[in-house]
Amino acid sequence: MNQKLFSSFSIISVLLITLSINVFAQTGKITGKVTDKTTGETLIGLYVGIDGTTKGAVTDVDGRYNLINLAPGKYNLVFKYLGYQTKNVSNVEVKDGIVSTLNIIMEEAATKSLGEIVVTATYSRESETALILNQKNSIEIKQGIGAQELSRKGISDVEEGLTKITGITKVDGRGLFVRGLEDRYNNLLINGLAVPSNNPFKKIIPLDLFPTDIVSVLETSKTFNSSLYGDFAGGTFNIVTSKGEKPITKISIGTSFLSNTTFRKFLRAEDATSLESYVGFGADKRSLPKAFGSRPSAYMMSASEALSQFGSGYDLDNGNAPLNTSLNILHTQRFQLEKERSFQYLFSLNTDNNFQYREGVDRFFNTAQGIYDNNLYTTTNRFSTNSSVLSAINYGTKRLSLNLNAFYLKGTENTIQDQLGYTNSQATVSNAFIRLNQLQKTDFFTGQLFTNYKLTKNDAHSIKAGVSYSKTQYQLPDRKSFRGSRIDENTTSVNYSGNSLYRQYMDFDGDFFGSGLVEYNWKFGNDDLTKAHKLSLGYNGSFNKVASSSRFIVSQNLASNNTSFNTNAPDATLANEIANGNFTYREGSNATYAATMQEGVNAGYADLALQFNDKLNINVGARVEQSERLTRFRNPGSFTDPFQRVKQNNLDILPAANLKYSLTDKANLRFSASKTLTKPVIMEAFPLEFVNPDATIESGNPNIINSDNYNFDAKYEFFPTNKEMFAFTAFAKFIENPIERLFLQTAGSGGLQITYNNSKQAILYGAEIEFLLQLSRLSESLSNFSAGFNTSLMYTRTTIDVLKNSVETAAIGNDNTRRLQGASPWLINADIKHETDFSKKWKSTMTLAYSIYGERIYAVGTNGLDNYYEKPFGKLDFIWNNKISTKWDVKLGIENILNPTYRIDLGDESTIQIFENDLTVKDFKRGVGVSLGLGYTF
């Protein structure tokens, strides 16, 4: 998980690319498009085979087929499709390294008999048609988006891709909301195996770190079945990684412009300007000075130590922000071996960087006086990098599939944040100034081995198994800040007392995360196994161990107590002050500096899927899940005090039932009921105080408990064609002990504490409406247009535990209820798409997409203050994706076209008198983004 590992992956990439080019040059390919003679429409799912062999392919959503890895020579092809005359084409020639194109027109047959076809080719799960078919046939309420749709829509990361699924919205910096429920209610699997988050403040890994070129299918389960982990409320995402179904070597580059950032003045730490910092390295100079040792003490640095042991300073680079850039390399290869065996590998290397400037108010209220405690105007300069490497090897036979994956993610985020205004309710002092210089580093590695094996040749009995090992690290090395008074645009005055200069070193290490699964499947009751019942018995589980360390180094006045310096270049002045004996640094850590948490899940499950006839399918199952969370920490006080231990053991029986009834070949009714859990985000349960320079503190609650969820869904869906769909879903949840975010007033002279607790119970119910429509239904002139729309409407009510949450503001009167924190009452996603072929070699797709969510409670108010509400935010994007010949991909995107203001407000129903006219506590604009991407496939 360092630069050497990254370099090793790069060397492997070059070797694999060289090998693939040599091998690929010795084979050829036959490709083409199949259409109907009468209508000219493409035929989807048509079988194309090489006569006399079992080698074949199936046409995709665009009617195209690909026969790959063909030795030079001449071949006889056969084309077969239900209701059409079989067509044979002889002597199709294949040459070394040449793509032979053969387009076919099919005629309808006089009879509808197809005859016997043995198809060994698989219909790609990555196509839109296949995914709609899977959604139609699955018993659970399940949706997905595949590689073909991701490519066509020009979607570059997994998070953006999942927003195309009904009821899912993306909230800037806070991940995905499913049915209006925030990140806490989601869970993530990669190839069915559990993985940890690389950030203790988030439930799952930020999905915008995953590039889509490593994805085969993104699956979203909105109803529970017993094989899923019990931590399920909003949805479970499963990233099925690509296996490299066909040989590809592709290089993509991209750049983007942000209206409020690019080419404008931009502040960066001096150690964030090197070339290596653009790919996430270069932070080695921010380590804790050796003088302070491995354990805290009251140590005070000598002048020589203070001058020599800090590798990073406060000085900034104040140049202009350049264009954002990205680079992606994808290489896959597939080898067809003897006896119907195959070998595939995939290598993907991705890196990008992003510059972002924001400005707006940042406030919180004093509950005793009804006025602003802090009233600051904040400007943020954020420079982030993301790099990822994926290697995958897949081996298959008639009965065995064996897969090995290794995935590494590295992210950095350099932030320079300035806050100007007043703190501690001192409204007469308007020039209080706070500067934060922060580097956030995240590392994530996971290695997976999983297999599927047919115990019997006909797949009546099968087994699948998998194991994974993951390691994560979250660091804030030398997170430095100074507080003082702004004298003028270029000068700041500070005192050395009162922790006016401090440096924090925070490490959050996920040393070990292991997960595994094993599942046996038995199909019975019908010789046609596609219509057979299915019994699944399995185990899955995970174990997670994390440890934190947070050290504080603060200024200590000696001969003097204040100085003034150049705001963006204070290092020379501070070094002179230290040399003259005016101040130094000492350790200010307390006994809470270290804590550990261990979490384990072990579960066995049984699942029975019954197909009573062509219309009725029922799936029933139960999961017995044992979970444990052990937290060890010290309270503030002595470093020699014993660690406190909070241990929670749970044994949960989680039943699930799903029913699907086919009203017609194109319409289904579905019903689902289940019991599940919601577990807290790590930081919500972790006894660590995360202190910000503006006196806000975020702290976990080790006594928080899991929520119990009772879920009910009913859905009607109609599929007019293989490209269209209409669905209506009604859903309801009853939640015991829901976890919620609270804002509290800290003890002392001022400050805000963000913490978490359980309320008593909550109910929510609502509806989802979704449709995909080809606009040719309205007019032939609109035949190139299609429209998609989905919306979620939801009512929530939480009952407050007045004993446990005595500081919380109750609703007006004696009704101790309110809306559920983090839940939107409504959200909308809509898009309109235009597809056309400008020429035989130029295919274009334009998409205009809009999403918006309704007002929701960001944090629960306390001590007489109303709740804090996240206001509606709408986002309009335009994407133009072009495929030119078979080699070039060109993408133009315009993001956040309307550029609305993101805002959080205090509600207007506080029970104490509020003297401020403006209830806004946070706001900013993201800016309009324009991006251009270019890809070339070799």
C-alpha cells in the first residue's frame, strides 16, 4: 500500500499489454449487425455460430455480434432466431489482426419452429436488455446497470452509475441516498463478498472512487433475501467486476473545467505542488516528530527540535488552479483453450485529480441566547487525487469458474480552508480568522478468490465459495491550523496561548478485514432446470479490526505571547520566533488518544425458491446472524487508567419472503416482507473526538445499538418491449431504535458537538414510480428519443425517547414525534436520451438528466433549537457520448448546469427565541463543470 506497490502494478501492466498485443496479432475477428428484412430493426438475442463447432455468440442490444480469437482461415457461419429462416453463410475469411465485417438481414419463417439449437455462448449480463430481462425474471425486487449502458451514457464512476437506478440520488460529499435514506442505511459487496469502508466517517467506500471500466454489472437489491448481510435498510450494492470477456486495450484521457475554480487563484500547501502529489504520493514529510515518541506525554520541544523535526510547514502556494485531468488504461485478454476451457485476465490503471473552490457561510447557534455562536464566512480550496489498480484472472471449464481479483484504491485530499467572522458569540469582533491546512489520505486494498463449481454436469447441484482479505488506512498527517485576527488582506496576528497554533496527527488503521462465503445450491422438481425449484444453504461472515491514534501538538508561549506574519507565508516568522525563544511546541493529547474496535458477523442461511408454475414463484428463507462489537477506549483523565470496554453481542433471526406472480408475459406482481438490521457507521459508534479549528467536535457514541427494521414491499411492473418498462412500488418500514445525528452545545464558553444516538422508533411508508419509454410511441419523428423517469414519495415519523434523548427538542405541544433524520420526503430522477447514427462509423448518444431531492433533517436540534434542514438541491447534466468507428470514444459533459445553492437551515420552530434574521447555517455553490474525454481502443 505504498509507492512500490503502485509501481509494481504499473510494471505488470506493461508486461500484460506487450503479451496481449503479440497474441492478439495472431488471430482475427468476425463482427456485424443483424436486422429484420421488413422493418429494418435490429434483432436482439440471435444466435451466431461457426458451423461444425460449439463456438458462437449472441447479438447484443444493438443487434451486433462478435466472434473473437479466430485463427486465420475460412469459416461457415449459421444464423438462427426464433420465427426466422435460418441463414448460412459460407467461406467467411479471417486474416491475422483483421476485423472482418459481415452484416446480415433475416427473413421471417413460414412457421415458428426453431429446431434444436445448442448454444454454448452466453448472453452478456452487461447489456441493457439482459438486465431488464433479469429484473423481470428475478423473484426479489432487484435492479442493475451494466457495462454497455455505463459506456453508452458516458458514465465514468460507479456512484454516478447507480444514480440511474430508481430511487437513488447522489448527495455531494455524502454518498448515495436510497429511497431518500442516507449512507448509514446502505451496504456494499464486491462480487458478493463484504468489504470495509476506507473512511470511518462513511458507511461504505465512496463509490466515485471506482471507475466504471472495471465493472461488469452494478446490482442493487431493495428487498432482502437471506443470503445478503442483515445490515440492510436502504439497499445493498454489489459491484460485479469485469472479467475481460473480449480482448481490449484501451487508453482514455480526460480533462474538465469548473466555472468557479479553474484558472482562478487557488491555495495549496507547498508540499502538494510536486509532480508526485498529482497521483497521490508526496506526503511522507508530514510524519509526527520523533521527539514525541510513540505514546503521549507532556513533552515540550527544544528550539532545535521544533526547528528541525517538522517536515511540513504552514506556507502555501497561491497560484491558479489548472484543468482537472484523468488517465485510464484498460487491458483485457481472453484465450480459448482445448476442451472448452478458457482463460481471461484484466488489468486496469486509473488516476485523476480535481481542483475545487467553494465559499459560503458556516454558522451554528448558541442555545442559551438564541444568537449565532459562530458566524463565519468560509472559503475552501480542495485539491484531490484518486488512483486505482485492478488485476483480475479468470479460469473456466464446463463446470468450474475460478476468479482471482486484487484491487487497490488510493486517495488524497489537500484542503486549505479559511474562516473569517466571529466565534463564541462575540459579534463585535468581526475579524477573527482561522486557517486550516489539512491532508486526508485513504488507502484501500482487497484481494478476492471465489469460485463456482457444478457438482453435476447438468448444474442440478452446485457450490460457490469465496474469501477476501482487505486492509484500509485513513490518515490526517500534520493537520495544522492557526487562529488569530486578520490585520489586513495579507497579515494575521496570533497568540501562542489557547492552542492558537496546533497540529494534529490522526491515524485510523483497518489492519484486518476478512470475509468469506460458501453456498450449496440444489435444483429439483423438474427436468427442465430453468423451471425447477431451488434450495440454497450457506454461510457468510466477516471480521473487522480497526485502531485509532490521535495526537495533538500545540503552541506554548515562552518569552512572548504573540506575533504577526504573512498569512500565506508564516514559516519564516515562526522559525525566527522559535529561534529567539518566544514560543515552542508541546504535546496536548489527552488519554482518549487511542481506541480500538472489533466487529464480527457470522451467519448461516437457508433459502428456498419455489416455481409452482409459469406464473407463481415464491422465495422464502431465514438467516441466523450472530454479530459482535467490542470497543476499547479511555475516558479523559490519566494515561494509566485502564481501558473501558463496551461489548455488544447480538443474535438475530432474520426471515425473508418474496413472491412474484406473472399476470401476463409482460406484467408481474411482487410482494416482499423481511426483518433486517441497521448498524452504525464506524465513527458513529467510535469513542473518538474529532476536533475542528472552529470549535466544532464530532464524537461517536460507543453505547449506540443496532436498529431493527421490518420491511414490506409490493410492486407492479409492466414490460411493453425489451427496452421499455413501467413500475409502481409501495413500501413501508418500521424501525426500532433508529440511529440519528444530533447537534449539542458543548460545555464551556462555546462550541458545537455532533454526536449520535438512538431514538425510540420510526415508521416510514411511500411509493416509487418508474418508467422507461421509447418516444416513437408518441410520434415516428421521435424514434431516436427515449425518456426515463423515477420518483420516490415517502412519509416518515420518529418517536423520541424522552428519557434517553432528554436534550432533544420535542415537537410543538406534547407530541414527541418528528420526521426521521436523513430521510427525504420525495426525490425525482429524470432523463431524456437521443440516439442516432451520423454515419456508418459514427454513433452518437445525447442524454439530458435531472435529479432533485426534498427537504430533509440533516441533524436533530437540541436544547430548544429546531432541527437543521438540508434544503432541496436540483442537478441538471448533459452528456454527449460518441463512438467513432470501432476505435475512438469521445465524450462531452456539462455538469450542474443550473448551479443552484446547496444550503442547510435551522428550522423556524425553535422553542427558544431566535434573534437572528438569517437561519442559514451553511451554504455554497458547486460551480458548472465542463468535461471532455477521449478514448482509443487498440
